[in-house]
Amino acid sequence: MAPDPAAVRAAVAAVCDPEYPDLTIEELGMLEAVAVAGADVEVALTPTVFGCPALAMIERDVRAAAEAVPGVGRVRVTLLDEPRWSPDRIAPAARAVLAAQYTISIRGADGSVICPVCGSREVAERSAYGPTRCRSIAYCAACSNPVEVIRLTEAGERAQP
Amino acid sequence: MRTWSSLAEFESFLEEGGIVEPGDQMPEEYRLAVFRFIELHANSELMGGLCERDWIPRAPGLARKLSILAKTQDEIGHAHLLYMVAADLRVKTREEMLADLFAGRSKFHNVFHYPTLSWGDQVAIAFLVDAAALAAQQAVFKNCSYGPYRRILRRVIAEEGFHMRQGEEMLLALAEGTADQHAMFQASLDRWWWPALQLFGPPARPDDPLLRWKIKSETNDVLRDRYVQKYAPLLTDYGFTIPDPGLRYDAETRRWEMGEVDWAPLFATFRQGGPDSERRIGTARRAFEDTAWVRAALDAAAARLAGAAA
């Protein structure tokens, strides 16, 4: 009995990021493709950054999710070099959760950051290195809150104004 | 900017779940209590990061090395955030907080006053200590009345949860591994069970100000007990022995009862007199002094850019 591709897709898409337990890898733009051929499943992921310590866990969770779907045989999970992940792959609903629940912002095309707490643009970078490889540390002078900002790829950051 | 006309009014505000922000005119007692708590947390993240750093070159395999690298960055990043929030309370500047830490004048959590003697210790820390820290942080987050701290805690808790999952995986590898691996973890458990339990702090004072100011939500003892109820059976099921000769399971109450606790080691860490306190503080101080040239270079570069822009 072959697995239902939609069920496989749904199961894999619902895997949550280990560090944002209420956000799925799909919402975060990490799920590139799910292919089902007979009983075999192939999942392609785009990591936010290489060297992310959660990747192994995400791979295992994706594999477990796919294997739990009736009829699934072999599961292969690959991490893609291309296309590269970028913050604009994050779904709008997830952006709202990142802002409201986690005080995490995404830099606008003009390089500005809007404070998720008070809405001010007086947000200046304090360190390129946040607690995770995918985030930097900024600070809102208007409301005195630290804000973390999702990092672009290296090429993207070099291109910033 | 909010003001309150009396302490009683402020306390009702907290009672109703009110969140205090940096610009508010908060009572001095509240400001000091919150500052000391955040300073302790910031110091602990910095000292913890320096402890993790030791194992980057020694981790068994690339996957574990990556975990330790990431965990080190995680703790230093948290320290950075917490020192920023602490400094905004205008009790001490960041420079003053660091000076106090490196001179042994301010505190950091007991668990960072111990040496890590084997990889098993790293696993014990990732499994036991991070779990204790997570429980303590969740208890603070539940009620936390100070806005900027509460917002950071949300992320810290999410990250700590991830560390715990990694800790569980690391523990399973040893528990289901060779006899040597099993024995290594048992030796580590013998060393780390009590420090992990004592992370929750000494026996509760009935008038803990941190409960009054809606920073803590539960007493130290309640958190400690909950932890024992969860981890004593879990570790026992994995085939390990908890190093508490008085620990027993009461079949009637269906509870695990601890033996008598020796609090002397905890109080020793408060006076920087733990087994590895002096060396750890020395390492932290030297790390700061040795990187003065980096800060000087960054400041000079910033000044030059500002001059060029002028």
C-alpha cells in the first residue's frame, strides 16, 4: 500500500524547529521539497545557516515524521546548498510569532529594523553574534529592549547599506 | 512612564500581572532585587560559556564538537543580552558588573564552581544541570514582572529546551553504550547530582523577596522536589544509582523522598570557595584582560569611521 503523498507532506511540514517549538520548518522556509515515489520518500531541506547545531535533530525529526505515515518505506533527507535560505522565506504568520513571542525581528530591504515591542526604528546593532548563528543582537533605544535580528547570508549582509 | 503612589499600589499592580518597564518609576527595593537576580543570571551565563569552551577541543567527534561550539555561543550571547538589561536598571554599569565578577565580589550559579573531569561530566551537565536551569527559568518566566527580562527569558527557555533534548540524546548514548561508557556516566552522576539539586538554591525563606516582586513563582524547595520526582526514576530506569544513600521510593505516597542534604558545598560556592571557583574566576578575568586589544581596536575603528563621516 503506497503512502499518501499529501499525508507525507503534511507530516514533514509539521515538524517544529527545536528552538522555536511553536514554529514549523515549513513556516520558517526550511522545507524545500517532499517527493514520494512508491514507498520511498525524499525530503530536501534548506538550512538557515550551515553549522546550525539543530540540523541533525531536525533531520531525525523529519525522518521520524515521514516514517510514521502508513506505507512509507525508505526515507532520505538531504540538506541543500542551493537555493540558499534567507529570512524572506519565513511565512508572515511566523514573522508575527517571532516578533510577538520571541522579540525577534527581520531586517527590512532598506536595512532598518522595526522594534517588535514598541514599533520604533531606533534599533541599532550591538553585535553580529547572537546566542545562535542565525541571529544578531540589536537594541531599541526607544523602549530599552534588546532585539534579536535574523541574520542574512554572508553575501546578503555584505550587500547591506 | 508609570508611577505608583505607594508600595501597596505597586504590589497590587504586580498581583494583577502588571509588567514593569525600564522607564517606569519602580520602588527602589524592586529595582535592586531585580537587578541582583539578572546580574546573577548574566554572570552565570558568562561563566557557563567559559566552562563549555573548555570542551570544544576535547569533544568526542565532530557532531558533539559542533554542539559544544554552539552552546558556548549561546551562553555568551545570553550573557550579552542579560548584561544589557541589567545595566539599564542603572545600579551598576556593565564594566562594574564584570569587574565585580572577576574580583570574586559577585555571584554565579554553584554548578560553575566545579571542575569537569570527563566527557561524562559534560553529559551530566547537559542532562541534569540544563534541566534544573530550565525548570528554574520556566518558574521565573511564568510570572516575571520585569518586561525586558521576561522577553529574553522566552528565548532562553526555548534554547534551554533544545539543550535538554541534546542532553537526553547524549545520555542515551552512554546509558545504552559500553560498560565503560555506563561507568563513566555513573561517576559523573556521583559528582553532579547534588550540585544540580542545589542549583535551585538553599531551603526557601518564607519571605523570599523574589516571590513578593513576582520574579520567582515557586519556592526553591518546590522546584527541587519536582525535579527529584522526575529525574530519580528516570535515571534509575536507565540503570544508574543516584548518589543519595537516603533516597527512597515511598510506595504509599508514590513519591521519592530525598535523604539529608549537605548544604555546605552550596554555601562554599557563594563565598567563591567551591572546588574550582578560584581557577574559573581567574580564567574569566584573564579572558577579559587578554582581549582588551580587541576592544581597543574596535573602539579605534569606530572612532575613525565616525571621524570620517563627520
